[in-house]
Amino acid sequence: MASSLQEFLRQSGPTLSSHLCTLLQGQGIPAATARKRIERAPPEVQKIKNLRFPHNERFVYLKEQWNTEEFWQALLKALDDTGSVYGLALHALKARGGLVPRKHFSIICGSPEFLKKHVPAQGVLERGLDLRLFRLQTHARLGECVTFGERLPLPSIPLNAVRARRLTEDLLLNALKEWLRNLGLGSYESVKLRSDEAPAEEQPRFGQFRWDLTAPSYMHPLLTFDRRSKSGGNPGFIVADVVLGTTLTEQQVEVFLHKCEVMRYQRKTRPFLAFLIADHFERQAFALGRNRGLVLATPGAVLGEDVGTALQTLLSTLTHATDAVVQNPLVVIDLVNRLSKIEGAAGNLRGALFEMIIAHLVRVNEGNETQLGVGITDPTTGARAEIDVLRTKGSQEVAVYECKGKSPNTRVSREEVEKWLKISVPRIDAYLHAHPNHHACRVRKFEFWTSGTFVPEARQLLQQAKASTRKYQIDFRDGEGVLEYARDIRDTHFLELLSQHFLKHPLAQLEPVPSNNATAPSAPPPANAPQMPPPTAPVSSVALSNEVRAP
């Protein structure tokens, strides 16, 4: 008996118990007897604990096969074949480059929060971590993130590409928010977007699921009549998820479909209209979503081709920011102009654009090589940090620039400076010491540049560090100091960009100064709110090889 089971597993590899049972039946063993043999398998034949598939199936493997590539390939196939929620979560993570903030995992994974007979989103994450399907990483800007298990044969994209995608998606969500407001599809003050600042329990919610965007809607097709309601009825909802920078497959679209179908099976679910916005869809994936009554579309189809193209250009530029700064620095100015119609674009782009401007300035002024968004790991502690701009001059000098692109009336706090001096700088210095290209550099500089100003305590802290540090050089510049530095290159385009969008931005007068004691009241909807482009008329889908661009 033992040799028979072991032989089948060695030949077929790790597999589901149903498949193993079928193989045994092929040898003339009755089904009931085959199941008993699997249940009473010897210690060498093992089953994954705490992971049950539909119909109480188990994943069976030999002890020697554990944690091999063959094991993980077979497990991923089993998750797909059975429609497991863990497989859905892995496909959702893959669509987003293999890295997502933990607070947003409940949005992307396709599982509800609390629903009978369903594994909750938190349970998917916790069990996935136990099974090594997922692991946690902490990044300087994104915070605690979920990524693939170390041995999973699934691809991940670089950290700077993840940041570029998320920033572009945030702009898209802001544009969708204005589009819904201007068309009256969503209640003006109640459109909610995912947030990097809010915890998981405060992300947009409709029903038992979290979404990238939610908005109650009083449009007639979504309104439910109710005499007790002051407005004459209960609103329906608009919900949306967005995924940029990839071509969505059938399995990745299925995650969104799963969320929507579970919602529709709930008796008390209000009417809702669901959008999945992505750059591209595979033909079969696009047809699958449309056949199930969902809106699958590209940014250009919803917001107009000008905005859609600008978002694609932005994503490409931020992903390859170093190349853009060197080859075509004026693309920064073009992007600002093209995206200015999106509400909140100035604020969302300010940080990334400031980094690109500083990289351009120091490259031109110093004549050295520059890199943007370099993720590093302290070799002594394993702690992570991120370098905004890295400038190198052969083996003689290396300079690290911390860039804070802030509005003119915003000041860098003492806490920000203290964190940089005590946490980021030591980690980066340890990384530079161990790096083969930087460890011999005699001059190491760390500079803190902001387009705003420093609170007096922060400035004093920097001045003290500059005067007392001997191991490396510390320096800093506020907005006026950056502008003075920029005048040296005599580039009118960049001087104008720096002055207009960072130092004298007209919208800065409308941005409230952050306060720990009070919250500024929200402004009423403007009577003459700028109009987003109306949705384009539906046209037939255009196939490009194996992709479909939604109308």
C-alpha cells in the first residue's frame, strides 16, 4: 500500500487527493478503498494542514517534495483548478506587481470581511502567511506590505515600478471621483477613495467588501423606493477597482467578478454598478467581464483619450524616472500641463516631480551620474530604507538626497528630520559601506532638500548635525535654497516649473496648513466646478494581438 502511494506521487508529483484517488482506481482499486488508503497513508505521505479544498479535498505530497519548485507549481495549479480563495488572492497580487500595502490587501484579495461560509480576507492573509504563500515586508514609504512567499515561482516588479503604479492609480481614482461628481452619478460629498494613510478598517466599503472607490448613488436605476427615507428612497452604489501597468488575464478579472457575484447573492444588497478600470485586458478576460454585466474599461474610455494617454505616459515616466531625467527632462513639464485638469493632481504629483527635478538639477550642476528611487537594505540589520536621489562621482564621492516636495505653506517637522537623521541616514550609510561601488568613496554626503520650509526645531536639529557630524557630511536646503541652486543651470523651463508648482503655486493658498488640534471644515461643492471630459461613445472593441482595449 505504501509503495503504491509513494510510486504514484513520485510519478505524478504533489497533487490533490481526488487525483490520487483516480490513479488508484485505475489500478482496479474501488473508490472507497482508495480514499481509505489516502486517509491512512504512512508518515512519508503528507498533507498540508489547515488548507482544505472544495469537497474536503487535501493536497498530498511526499516529505521529500516539500518546498521544492515542483511542490509549489503543483500547489498553485491545485489552487487554480479548484477556484480557491488563496488562488484568487495570488492572482490579484500578481496583477499588482507582487507587492501591495497590507492595509489594502482586503481590497485586492477578492474575499469578504465577515460572511458566513466564506474565508474572510484577514483569514486568507493569515493562513497564506502560515502556508508561505505570502510574506510580509516593510518598506520606507509603503509601510508593511504583502508579497509572494519566498519560494513561489511568481514574478515581482521593482519597488520603484510599484510606487509609480500606485501614484498613477491614485491620480486615476481622483479623476474618477470628479467624473462621478460632475455627472451626478455619485453623491458629491460621499465619494470615498482608498488611502495610504487610513488603516485597513477605514478603506472604502460596500457590503462585506473593500474597494478602491465607493459612492452612494441616487440615480433612478440604482435608487430603491422607501417611504421612511427623507429623500424618497435608499441609494444604490457605484464601486470601482483600478489596476494599471499590466494586461489583466481571465484569472485576474475573475477576482473582481467573484467580489461582485458574492455581493449579488446577498439578499439585502442594494443595487450597484461595478467598474474595473485597467490599461489592457486579454480578449477572453474582457468578454468574461462584459458577459457578467460589469463595466470593464480603460482610463481613456471613461475620462477621454487625452487623460488616458497622459496617465500612461506618467506611469512610464515614473517607472523609468532616471532615464527620463537624463534623456528628456522636459517630459516633467509636459506631464504637469496635461494632468492639471485632474483634481488633486498637483498634490499627488508634487513629491515624485520634485525628486525628478532635484535629480536633473544635481546631474546638470555636478555633472555626475544620478539614480532615483533606490531601495536599499542595511546589511548589518536587514532593515530597509529608500534613497530618493543618489548621485555618484566615480569612486570619489557619493551623495544621497532626501527630497520633500511640499506646498509653499507646508513645513518639514522636527519628527521628519529626526527620523531621517537617526534611522534613514545610518541605514543608507551602512549600505554604502558594504556596496562594492561606493565603499571606497572618501566623501559621503547626506542632504535634506524641501520645496517648503523647516520648522525652527527641525532647522536647528539639521544645523547641529551639520556642525557635529564627522563620519559624513550633512547639509540641507529649503525652497528658496533649492531655487537659488536651480538658477545656476539657467534653465527657464525648470525655474518656472519649480516656482509655479512648488514655491508659488496658486492652489497652495487653498491648501490648509496641517494641524494636530483642528480639522479644517470641508468646502461646499463649487458652483462652477471644472468639467471632466464626458465618457466617450461606445465603440466596438479593437483587438491588438491577444489584448483588448476596452471602449
